[in-house]
Amino acid sequence: MKTITFNYTKKDGSTSERTLLVSVEPKPATDKYAGIDLSELSPEDGSEFAARSNLLLDKYLEGMKELQAEFDLKHNYRQFLESGMSDVIEI
């Protein structure tokens, strides 16, 4: 994941400098960035958090690859258009 620093202006006109560990970037479906706001941390702590977070993410992704291989699901990641879905049940 990458880290971005930016100035943010709220609808009320107030501004603040923010640092975000990005997990979601704007795409055609959304105009928002999402992630963990590191703004309250010192630059050093923010860097350490980002580095450790990336290590955890790498371990997670490697574990998911191994689990998918174990169940023969290595090529089963899919995306579905919400407009084509109906009778959705959340568990």
C-alpha cells in the first residue's frame, strides 16, 4: 500500500494536512480515497506503521495464495456488476 499526504478542505471550508495509508483509490465507481489516517502520528511513527502494515499485508496475501491453491481456487477471483445482481443475501 502506498502513503499519500495532502491538504483536505471540508465542506465548511476548514482545511487540514492529512497523511493516508491508502487501501482504496478513486475509480469510476467512486470518487473517494479510503485508508488509515496516519495524520496524528509523527513522520517516523507513520513510516514505521506503514512498513509494518505492508509486511502484514504481504503475509496475508501469501497465505491467501496458499489457501486458494490448496482448494484449487487460484483462478477464481471474480468481480460482478451490482446492476446484474439480485436476491442478494448477506451472511
